[in-house]
Amino acid sequence: MSPEYLVGMNQTAVGARLREREWGRTAHMPAARPQFFAGQALAILLVGLILRMWNLGAASLWTDEVLTAIRAESTLEASLRSLFSAGNQTPFYFMSLRLLPGQSDMLLRLPSALLGLVGIALVMLVALRLYHNYTLALSVGLLLSVDPYHVLLSRTARPYSLIFVLSLIISSSFLLILRGNRSRGVWLAFTGASLIAYITHYTMFALPATQVIMLAILARNNRALQRRWVVAQAVAVTPALIWLAVLSQQTIAVGPEWVPVPAPRDLLLTLWNMTLGYNGVWKWYLAPGVMLVTLGLVWGALTIVAHWWDERENLYWLLLGGLSLAVTYTISATLVSFYVDRYFMMALPGVLFVLFYGFAQWPRWGRRAATAIVVATAAYTVLFSFHTGDFSRADWRAAASYVEARWQPGDVIVTERDNAREAFKRYFERDDTEPGADVILLSRLDTSTAPTQRIWVLYRNPIEDVHRQGAMPAFDPFKRGLSATGDWLAEHRDWVTQIRPFRGVTVLLVEIQPARQAGETPAISEVPRP
């Protein structure tokens, strides 16, 4: 067994020979290859594939995914214009989709689903490559295969599963470099993955920040390694800097105003969400999993801190997960909030390794029971979301079909935001040459130009939750203060003749008839539902 594969450092010099340990000095997980390891690994990959591919194209694209569709399917000019207007997204993922067929919802999501499967395989390979521990590889792979956080984001036409893969490649190659494996292939993997990462999502800059701290601890006197790392980072960051220079010349229309200021409880909810999933509803059966995850993370973090001098490489995973959350929380609580769980995908590898390092301190029966309970809880959460349909953010397809069946010449279709308009237009089909031509923004609606108007209001759920990956809770469309649409509907409530809630969006028909008295308008409850 080669020492270069094993964790824990015996000397201060980077590149020194490592002690022959399997999974940390205090870990109890066996390192021997279990019987039928390959079969178990393939079974884990099969479970991960099924959960990520099942009914992949059934749910409508939600608004962020519609932006992905625009950038992947429209002209290059329109794609860049969409990216420039958002301002908070980098181009690599969206431009890469332009090279693939993406004329259906399923095909748009397929790359993310397959990258999710790659992430499962890669996390097991990293556990073997770095720690030479088969039990660890199977445990972390099994949890990731059913992890609702990773499953649902892998089923989304967004770059999150790619972020996880890049984070693993960068992290593992960096740790190999610290161990003295500085071959050309390792440096190329490190530099190339970093280059793609920085032009994929801004959150990936948490990785070099963590690396700086590790270099300060482990290589403060190794100028050659520091210089080579700086050169690699300079090459990797160049495309992102060019993108930022171009972006600085554009007008940015989207900001983080919708993200609420986080509270301390959000840190715990984020960690629970990243390991067990979160749908906003507390159930008694979640209690064992929540307690075990909390205990495992705390135990793992304390053990890493207590033995950091002997096993300093384990500190990397703690810093990657802990600092990412702590720094984001601090900035969001004091300056501007961008604390959203899906932005922490680059920290998920660190959270998983710290969790299982905590479990590794326990006796065999405790470790196995904890892993089984956490995996079962995560699997139940994701399967239940499939059963209820809550994995779908917004059912724009059903909303469009409802309006399409009742639309009449002269009707006006209104929505508040441009991304909601694009989502509806994707599924709204008309016989004329301009499908969705009558969809306008609420701010441009003028009800004074005609004595009678039929207005279809598309009210996207205004409730935002930084933790949920699926459907948001039901809302009152006439409640003031939630959005401009709710305020407008409250003023015209007497003229609402039809209302139909769908998952994530409510459709209302407003018939503006100034001469009609409010008492002559049929009550909403009397309007027949289809």
C-alpha cells in the first residue's frame, strides 16, 4: 500500500513521506477491500441513475431553467444579452449547452443528470485515491446517490451538478499536490478544472480561498510550490477576468434583492438540507437523521481540529465546508444577502467527508446504524417528493394548457416578471403565427382603453425560500404586500371570475367591466372549476 495514497502528515515539509494510515489517525473504518465491492459500487450508481433520470422531462421548466433554455436555444446575441442582463452568472455552462441538442425539457436537463451520476462515481474514486478506504467510498457514494439536495439539483437544467464534479477534481488534485504528487497530469487537471470552474459559477472562488489557507499552513516556506500555484491560478482565472471586464460595460437588470437576510438557524437548515433534504415541513421521522447528521458533523469537526497537526489534510474539507457557509452568512447578514443553499454545491464534498469522518470515530455498530438511518431518511425524502410532485417548482405546462383552452380573441395575458412570461410562452400554443404574443408585463397593462377586458393574470408564487429545491407553499393571491401582482389583484378582486391554482403558479381571469356593480359579480367559489 503506497503511503502517497494515505491521509495524515508526519512532517512539516510538504511532499514528505506520509504515515501509512487509511482514513485518519482516529478513524475506525476498515480499509480492506470488501467482498463484491465492484457490485456494490455499480448498485449505488444504478440507484443514482434511476433517481436522476426518472421522469426527467415531466416537470415544467421553472423560471431559472427557462433562462437556460433561452441561452441554449436562441441566437448567440440573445443568449449573451440574457447573461449580461442577469449579471450574476458566468457563461461556460450555458454556452456548452449550445453544442448539444436541447429542443425538449428532458434534453436540457440530461447533461446535469449525467453529471450528477459522474459526481457519485467521482466521489467514490476520490475516497479511494486519497484515503484508500473502500468502506468510506461506498458510504459516501451511497449517501450522495440518494441525497435529495444533489438529486433534485442534478435534475435541474442549471450548472450545479457540474459544480460538484469540478469541486471534487480541484480538491483532490490540490491535496495530491500537497502530498508531493506534482506530476504534469495532476497540475493540468488542477489548472484545467479551476479554469472551467471560475467561468462556470462565482461561488467556485471559495476553492482558491481555502487553498490559500492550506498553503499558509503547510507550505509557508515552500516558495517553489507557492509560485507554481500562483501561475496555475493566473492561467485559470484569466477567462473569468475577461468575462468580468466585458460584463462591467453592460447594464445589469437583476440583483439579489429577493434573497432574505439569513438568521443563525439557516446555517443548520443548510447543513441538514445538504445531507437529508428540506421541504419546509417538519416530520417526526426526520428527528433521528437530523440528530445523527448534527452529531456526526460536530464530532468530525472537533476531531479534525483536535488532530489537525498530525492529520492536516483533513482540515481542507472542514475549511471548504465551514468557511464557505460562515463567510457567506456573515456577508449576507451584514452587507448584501446572497445566502441560497444551491450556491453551496461546491462545499458539498467537504460536508460529506467531514460527516463520515465524524461517523468514523464511532464503534462499528454505531457507524453502520448512523449511515443506514441517514441514507434511509434522505431516500425517503426524495422518493416522497416524487410521489407528491413537490420536486416540480412550477407547473407552467398545465397553466398554459388551462389558459389555452379558454382563451378568446382580444384576451390579454399578464404576468409581473419577464422570466415568468418566457416560462408561460414556452408552453402556450396558439394557431396564429406569434404564440404568446398577447403576454405582457403587468407594469404595461392599461385597463382604461376599453370598456370591457378579459385579463388572464399569471401569478407566479411570490414566496421565496433559500433552502427548498422544489415547490413552495401555497399562497393567497389577494394578499397585499407579497408582490405587485397581489396588490393589483386585491384592488380588482370583485372582477375576478375564475381562479385556478397550479403548483407554483395561480391563473386568474379578471373581467374588467366598470359599469357592473361588485354585487353583480359571481363569487369566486361559485365559478365552476374544470
